[in-house]
Amino acid sequence: MAATRQKTREAKGRILYGELNAKVLKEQAPEFERAGYDVQQAIGRAEIERALGDGQFEIVVLGHTLTRDDRHHLPYMAKKADPDMKVLVLHASGRHHEVDLSLDSRDGMDKVLRAVETLMESRMAVTV
């Protein structure tokens, strides 16, 4: 299945959101869209890597259904694609030097959206 992108008018920024579980991705991606972001969805490591090579994103969100190995490897790929890209990992264990922020996915979508907003603000401060 190819990565899909949902566009919103005058988006706050572009997010690449990846999960391994398509159902979780389909359920949670609209939350980012309702918050005003242009979201490209990707299922699994290969689609996320392809999307990182094809597009430009302010933030990549690595969801909790990705494997631990994927959540460890993909931040390197994101920073390789764009050193200024922000990386948010959900359900992370431990510290990773390429991850800008990690949250427990059980904290709820409101906290995730606040984290995205914070990362977006810090990203914009770098580009100004």
C-alpha cells in the first residue's frame, strides 16, 4: 500500500505519520488533520523511508505500533533526510540522540498534539 497524503488548507506544517498497524493509522491521522496539519500517512518502515526520501516534512511522528527496531532506526533516516526535521516517537523506551521528543502513547492525543505544536514552534524558530 502506498503512502497517502491528506491536505488541509493553509496547513500549520507537514507531518509524516507512520504506524505499522493500518487501523491505528487510519484512526489517529485525522486528529492531526483536524489540528490543522498536512499529514502524509505511511504504513511500516519501508513506506516511511520512501516518504522521507520523496517529501519534505517539518515533523515525523513514529507511532507506537512500529517495532522497537523501527522506532530506533527511523529517527536516523529522518535526520539524514533533513537535519532540522523534528522527530516525535510514541511509546519510546530509553533515550535516543536523534529523537527530539518521546511520549507514551497512552498519555492521549491531546498531549501528542501539544508536543507536535511545541516541536513545530521550535522547528520554525530554526528556519527563521
